Amino acid sequence: MTTFVLCLVGLVVVVAIAFLSSAVKVVPEYQRLVVFRLGRCIGERGPGLVLLIPIVDRAVRVDLREQVREIPHQTCITKDNAAIAVDFIWYYKVLDAEQSVLQVGSFEDAARGMATTTLRAVIGGILLDDVLSEREHINTMLRTRLDEVTERWGVKVTNVEIREIIPPREIQDAMNKQMSAERIRRAVVTESEGQREAAINVAEGEKQAAILKAEGAKQAAILEAEGARKAQILRAEGFAKALEAIYATARTIDQKTMTLQYFDTLKQIGSSPSTKYIFPLEFTSMIEGFVKGEK
């Protein structure tokens, strides 16, 4: 009897614990409970402590945090019939927990299928070169189209990012050759620009050197001319002073001294071995002056 009572009490405790666990729910801030009572949705509950009626109520948890999901490599055909593999990740956030449960059976499965078909549709309308160079544009187109579909489910697609685009092998080889050719072209252009800059610098240096040389020659010529001018001025001043001295001395010499000096000069001329006849015009006047002086 005691064992039976203990078993009964234990059973009641287990049932009570199960009852409480199904009736009392603690909902975090980032979650909501969509409650169905006898199959009819009665709205969202939470956050905090939520009381449910066991067996009658059924709750579905919905996470309101932003989620990220990965779409693995998908083979897509571009507008110019090139097969490429593309994978991307997309971010979404539930804005209406009730609609995300009522409007779609499995939101993530539906969104994944929608993402792959949308990716193929977007890539199919773009050329291969544009796919490789316009990732941001493709991201925007994917996000817009996905958001148009998921909006009715109460879900907002916040961002889409293409992670990797793998073109066919022959396209990769062609791209590598093109990249090598572009690098060679840039190297040649850079080298030619360097040579041009060097030639310009050399020509500029020679020009500056010629200008400086001409400037130096000009300054030297000016200084030389200035020196010659000053030398001529000094020589002229010397000659002027000499003439002034001669003139001052000559003023003190009388007529007789000049006559005697004149005769002495004639004597020196006459003593020359060459044959010459000299008749000074002043000879008569000098003799006349000399005679008068004797008297």
C-alpha cells in the first residue's frame, strides 16, 4: 500500500511538472510566441513570462534577431551563355512574427528556393563581364527581388552579398592572359613615362645650365666692361693731371729756354746718320728773338 501511494504521488508530481512546463513559458527579449488556441491564432505573446493552457494552447517560437543564411554554389547561365558558379549569403529579419508563421509553411526552405531561382534569373539577364565587374549592382537586384517576395511573409531581407563567382576554366585562362597583357602594358607605359620624365628633367637641367652660363657670361662681360671703363677713366685722369703738370711747368719757362731747347732738339736730329735737310719755319723768328735778347 505504501509503495502504491508513493508511486501515485510520484506520478502526480511528474504530471504537475509536465503541466507546468507546458503551461509556463519564459520568452527572451529577442523571441516571440505565436499562440494557437484550439487551432486558432490568438496573437503573439512575450517577452517575459507567458502562461498557456496545456493541451488547448500550442505555441510556435519565432526569433526576431537578424539571421544570415548561406546559398551554396549554384550553376547559372549568363546572357552570353557562359556557365558560372555563384554562391552568396543573405541576411533577413522577421518583422511580423505572426505573418511569418501563418503565411508560409517553412520560411527558410521557401526563402532558400526563392533565393536560388532569383539568382539564376538575375544572372541570366547580365553579360559575363558585367557579372564579374558589377557585384554591387547584382547584390542590390537580388535583395530587391527577394524582399518583394518575403515582404508578404512579414520578413525583411536586409542585405545580400555575393561571395564568389567561378567562371569556366577557359574563361579563367583568358582572364589570366588578359591580366598578364594588361600588366605588361602598364609596365611599358610606366617605363615610357619614366623615360619621358627623365628626358624632360635632363632638358630642363641643360636649359637651366645654359641660362646660368649665359647669365654668368653676361655678368662677366658687364664686370669686364665696367673695369675697362674705370681703367680708361683713371688713365684719362692721369693724362689730364700730367698735362696740367706739364702746362704748369711750361708756364714757368721763358722764351729763351724754349729756344735753346729747340736748338738742342735740332742738334740731335742733325746728328742722325741719315741725310736730311730741315728748315724750321720759326727759324728766322727765333734768331730774331735771340739777337734782340743779346742786344
